Amino acid sequence: MDGNIYPGNIQEPNLIINSKYTKLSFLPLVLYNQFKYFFNLFYLLIALSQFINMLKVGFLFTYVAPLAFVLGFTLVKEAVDDYYRKKRDEETNSQTYTHITRTGPVEIMSKDIKVGHIIEVKSNQRIPADMVILSTSEEDGTVFIRTDQLDG
């Protein structure tokens, strides 16, 4: 038994995932999110209509280039933003905490914390999961918890 008070339950990992996309879903989701807006879809349809000889009004470049520029810029921006989200997730999930067991303290990563684990959280350290505070190092028993992550 690893200190888990619910040994029969299959538990979700204490994993933080803030990224929006996977490698497979990136392009379809970004394009969907762009063309769900009326004006973007309208501009796409106008640009596509310029491939039909009867509907041509001007140079194809003047319709396709602005659309390609906006889509290219959006794809790059979304890719960079999602990359940094994944990096922050990896950093948060790999932070180490002290897990108190029957045999003594063991270092454990944040993503491996399970229900029933007794975790020592030191001063100015982020709380890695929903927790019940059992004791404090303060003589008068006070605990100060910053809630900036919850407040937005």
C-alpha cells in the first residue's frame, strides 16, 4: 500500500493540462475557430469564388494574400501560445513535494500526488492539489494562503 486511503479506486492523476491543442488537432481547431465567425467565413468564400472564371472580379492575389496572411499569423500565434502553455504545465507537474509515508519522507512530483497522500507544503510553496491542512509550523496555528491563482 502506498499511503492511498482508497486502494480499490482508479484515480485520475494530479496532472495540470492547460494546453488547447495536440499535434493532430491543432490545424483543424484553429481553422474552425477562425471560420466560425461570419466575416472570416465570408472572406474565405469570396476568395474561393475568385477561382471560378465567371465570378472573377480582379487579381486572385488581392483576395487570397490577405486571407493567407491573417491565417498564417493566427497559426503562428496560437502555436507559440500553446507551446508556452505546455512548458508551464510541464514545470508545474514536475515540481517536487515531500510525501510523508510510514517509512519516512519521500520526494514526489506534483503529478503523482494521489488522494490520501500526506504532503508537506513548505512556506511560499504552491499547494499542488485540493488539500486539508493538518498542522502548521506557526506557534499560534495560523495559516496564510495566497489565492491569486484562484482569483484570476
